[in-house]
Amino acid sequence: MPGWKSAERFCAPGRDCLKKSVPYTYLKTTPLIPTVSPVTSYYRTEGEGESLLILHGGWGYEVYPFDRQVEVLRTHWKVIIPDRSGYGRSTHISQGLPSDFHYLAAKETLAFLDSLNIQRTAVWGHSDGAVIGAIAAIMAPDRISGLILESFHYYAAKNHSRAFYEQLAYRPETLGDSLCGKFAVAHGQEYWKTIISSQGRAWLDIGEKTTRPDDDLYGGTLQKLATPSLFIHGRNDPRTEPGELDAVRRAVQKCDMRILNAYHSPHSEKAAADVTTKIALQFLQTIGR
């Protein structure tokens, strides 16, 4: 049952909050935490109109917030931004993320939509959220009207990022005081290392299970993606493997990909945020509702 919890702060430190109350809903079960029932899912909501679901990346919403985009999109869209299980104010995960967490999170996303009686929505996914959004659209194409896939991951083995994922997995406290402080605000002082380390270990596990360097996260099914999709990617994204974007172009028919002068989060980077918003809004205005 959906509800509200009052006087919660959910925006990034130093930024204006979108609301002063945080809505939540309960899921009877989620494959991300199969031993817990029910599961609490917190989400941010702003605006009116057709729904637009925003799916955060592997560090949670508050590290790469969509505040700038919401201020523009809220005029014509009802923007909904859940904390995935394990993140933020949603139910925490103690046993870690499995290597198939993208698929499990896609199932949870569809269950979340069910809990809010949303039959069809546009989706904007960032990083891991982009992977989850694409998988959800492949699983249930009738539920997703359009996809914005930002900082998309395609290859399963991220060899050029292995040292980075090892740092996340085993030494997250070395990421720097500023970033660690954001993690503590977003996920809790006592818990943030658990989820950040788990995300790093999950990506290492994914890489260990690959048999070929071009194995992808979708088991060859990305070519089945029929939902109108826009890819937004930073030219200098450090999490992108050589040849990865070309592989996406080969896999997706009529691939609409915009490469911006940005890194891993064009929507929240000062130099790219406005153009990212403009491109996304133009795309959203063209999709069927």
C-alpha cells in the first residue's frame, strides 16, 4: 500500500529538495531480497502528467541527482524516482548483490510499477539503471513507452574498470572524503560500505563468469529491444570499454545515440546537464504515450 513519510530529506546535500515528504510503497516480495517480506520501497515524485520513471545507478540517486531535469520535466510529466532495494531509504540488503542483480532489479521495477498501478511508463535509466531499464523493456515491452539509456553498459567483462571495481569491493573508504560523505548521507553512516562494496563485488563476479571478451549483459537479447530508445553517453566515460558503443550500435536497430562532451553522468555534470535535458525532452515529446 502506498503512503507517505513526513519531513524526510531526500535530495543531495546543498541542493533544494523536490518535496518535503517521501512517499513509499510496500512490495510483498522482491527477488533482490528473497528472505524479506514485505519490502519497503521509497520513491521521490514530482509533477503531473504521464509517468516517467528514473532508475538510479549503482551508487544510488543522491550521488548523481536528476534535480535539474526534474525542474524541467515536472511541467508535463509525473517523475517517479525509486530507491532500489539495498539503496537509500528502501529496505537494506545484508547478503550482498548477486551477479544477476540487473535482472532481479528489472523484475523488482515491474513489481514497483504494479504497486503504484502504473501500467505503462517512460523510463530514464542511468548506468546500472540503464541496464535495468533495458532488461525491463525486453521482459515487458508493453509496459515501457520509451527508454532513455544514459551511460549504458553492454559488455559483461569490464576489464579496463577492474581496478575500480576492486576498490569499490574491498577499499570503498579510499574513494575520498567528499564521495564517502555523500554515500553516508544517502545510505546511512553504518551501512553505506555494505551496498557500495556489494556493487563492486557483483561487477567483479559478472566479469569472472564471462567466457568471451564480447559477452554482453543481455545474453544476446538486446537485439530484441523494440521500445523507442535514446542512448546518451559521455565521450570520456571511464566505465566504457573500447568498442563497447560500436557493439551497442550493431545490436540495436535504428540506434539513436548522442555522444556528449561528458564523463559518466552527463545529466548531473555542469558542462553537459543542460544539453542532456534538452535532448531527453525532445525525445520524450516524440514517443507514444
